[in-house]
Amino acid sequence: MPRRSARRRFTADGTAHNAFGGTATGRSTVTMGAWSLYFLAKLGLYYAHRIDVQWLANVGLALALALPLHRPGARRIRTALAIPAAIALTYHELHLPPWMQLIDDAAALANFRADYLLELARRAGLLPIAAALALLILAYTLLRHRLRFTTLAFLGLAMAAILPPPAPAPAAVPSRVYVRAGEPQEPQEPLSAYALDEVLRTFYGSEHGKTVNFARVGNARFDLVLLSVCSLSYDDLANTHTREDSFLSRFDIIFRQFNTAATYSGPALLRLLHGTCGQTAQGDLYNATAADSCYLFHSLAAVGYQPALLLNHDGQFDHFAQQLREQGGMGIDPEDNRSSSVFMTAFDGKPLRADFDVLSRWWMRHQHDEAHNALLYNTISLHDGNRVAGQTTRSSIDSYTPRLRRLFADLGRFIDLVEASGRPTAIVLIPEHGAALRADAMQIAGLRELPTHAITNVPVAVKLIGFPLLRGAASEPLVVQRPSSYLALTALIAGLTQLGPNEATPSAVRSLVNALPATQWVAENEGTVLLQRAGRSYLRSPGGEWTDVVTATAP
């Protein structure tokens, strides 16, 4: 009885092969099997402007995979080497952040709710890509015996080398990287990479010696409330048509060009808490080498303030409360907020407390304290991915405007409560960064990896309550137009501490505001730096390469 022959899959030319291109008996041929899908998928992304295909590297990898190998062991070794090579090549072509940052981001994403992850996938356009990839796999499964997918892949790579993708359609929303509002400048010739490196080194060198010394300005004579708001920038206000909202008009001093220098909450709050010294590189915020005088709450304690920390969340995500306590120098834990009502679910599924409820309960406990308090209150009510009860079908971008109105209403009620008490208080609205509601030419809506002006320019404002000489003095707030950052804010707080409520005349406050230090515009996130010079914006990648970013005057 003749021996039964083993089943084999044959190409159109009679060559048996396995899924990843290993040949058996028959005439040897160049074939990659299922690896063809890898190259065809990348070509599709290339012509959709989603990836930058490195032609020579891809052709080299394709030739290595198509080389006929008859020994199963050799094919297995080739596959084991090809998989990490293909991943590394694709990673490079996608221009993703460094590996360690991606691992950290993946750990954070693991805490997000499933519906928020799906929302992010929709924004990034990943769902159509996944559908197209599924159709490609289906076509391969049905037609692999009839079509030479390897030939198609090589033809596609050859076409990519000689035929670049067509220019993309003009973006519906232009890049929101602005020059100084109200003062358009004629851009000068772009600086060289060497000159930009020198500018950056000079900037950090000049900032190193700057400091605000509270110990010389007197004693605490009013309460200080810092309202740290996540995800609120001037660009977000313009997008929601609330830039001139009546809530902001209640403040006495407004910064129009305040640079948070950060795109995420942790580094933004650390910059505030280190704000009595000049701006440093982001990595320096997390080491223990800063002088004691560089910690804002250490300086406030030195002049008699009692520190307090309050959140409308649990402070556990990304070790937020721990960072404020340790790297921020606060040295205290957040006060318990669990008696306050819940009105929203956060991006990580945790409950969020109503802002007015949290603040009013704290105020009622402390408004009669003999010592004056310095409160840092952090709210994430505007954070991307939050869900309002009864509005689970709306995306977090769609719900941003009603959430913003609710926040402004709650903070306005808190101001009313403080005003009714008559207790001297300085209330400071200090957002951490923007929400990036509008996509731009460089990143999708909600993404804050690049520290653009639209994300780091935030509405900082100061309200002075119980300062009798300022009552009814002016109908319009004092406006700080020069580029400013935390050093200017702490200098303002120190100056108000020196004046005190009973000596803060309108002219004295105006002189104080006019003397606030300016800070050149440098923002950073995980090694990515954006600096503005002479009407131009320059973006440096973590690898040190500089890009000249097209700028536009803010509306």
C-alpha cells in the first residue's frame, strides 16, 4: 500500500510553504507568506499619512524574509529575529516617544475605563485602521492561493520609493501654536540647532539664580487659596466661547500670557510648588537637590501660614498626592473629602466630589482660625475622560463645556461664600495645563505630549477679598500682558503679603503688578521642549533634533 503523502499548501507556481514563508519540496521561490501583510499594512498607513516608511530598511527586511530556507530550524531562527526587528522598525517609523515613556504611559492607560480607551481610539482614528487591517487579513486568507501577496508587497515598496503619498487635505483646524497675544511679530530667519541649544542653556542658566524671598516681607495677614484646575487653557476658553466669561471678570488681576511650562498635572503642580525659584528643567523637579527656599509652602510657613491640601479626587492616580507631599515639599496629606457629594466619575473610574461642596466644607471648618491658612485645592473636574451621571453617551470632549460651566459656577459660589465672611483672602485661579480640546497639525484632540502654546498658556487670575482700600477701586482687572510664569505669581503673593490688606492701595497693587518679572517662553514634557523666540516657535525632540514650528497669532 503506498505511503500517504503529507498535506502541503502550494503557491500558484507549485511551491509548498508555511504561514511565514518557509518552503518545502518543489521549486524554490521568493515568498514571504503572511509577512506580506506586514508590509502591505505599512504601505497603507504610509499613503494615509500615518507612518513614515523607511524604504531601504523595509526592503532589506523583506528580502531577508523572502529568502528560501529549507531547514525548519533556520526558518524558526529567522522568524525569531524578524519579529523584534519589525517591531523596532515600525516603532521608529511612527516617531513614538522613548521606550521607557511608552511603558509608563501604558501603565497609566491600564487604569483608564474601557469606554474612555474606546473614545481615545476613535479620536486617533484607530477604529478605521483596525477595520482595514481585518479586511486585509480576510483577503489574504481567501486569496493567498490565487494572488502573489509577496509580489504585491515588493511592488508596493518599489512604488513608495518613487511615488510619495499625495499631500494631505488642509486641516480643518490650524495649528494652535501662537505668538504673544496682541503683539504679532514678524518672524525672523530660523535659528540653527546649535544656536537653539545655546538659547536653551542660557535660559536655564539665567533662571538658576532667580528667587523670591518671603522671609523679608512680613507676616501672614490674609488667607491664601490656590485653586489648581486641571485642563483649562485660553485656547479651551476660546473653543468653548467662554474666554470673556463673567466668572473671570470677577478677578482683580489676570495674566494673559502665563506659561505653565508643563502639559501634565504632576510636573505642573511641582513647578507651582517650586515657584519661589526660577524655572528648571522638568527632570530637576523630581530630585532632592532644590534649596529649601525654592519650596513655596516652606516659604509660606516661614511667614506664619498654616498649610492645607484638598482634592476633589483620591489623589492616588500616578501617585499624585505623594508627589505633592514629597517632591513638592508640602509635607502633608490631603484632607478627607469623603463626606462631600459625588457628581462625576473620573477617567479611571473613581468618584469625583462636587467642587463647591468640598471647598465650602473646608471653609466652614477654617474660616474662624486664628492663624491664616494657605490652601492648595486641586480639582480634576475638567479632566479628559470624565463622565457626568446621566450623560454616559456623550464623549468627554462634548461634555467639557457643561462641565466647565459647572466648575465656574461652583468656584463662583465659593467666592461668594468667602466674600460674605469678610475674612481677608487672596484667591488664585492657577490652571495646570490645557485640555487640548482642538486637534492641531501635530497631535489629536486631548493629546498633550507636545508642550504647545495652546496647552501651556493658561488663565491665571487673582481675586482679593477683604482688602478695604481696593473695594470698588476699579471696574476692570489689572492685566499682565508680558510672558510670565510661576516666579511672577509667587512674587505677586510675596508682595501682597508685604503690603497686607490694610495697605494695599490701588496704586500700590498696580506698581506691584507692573514690577513682576517676565519669563521667556520655554515649555517641556518628558524631554520634548518648545521655546519661542522672535516670532517663531521651535520644538526639540527627546533625541535633540529641532523643528521650526509654524506659528499664528492668537485670536
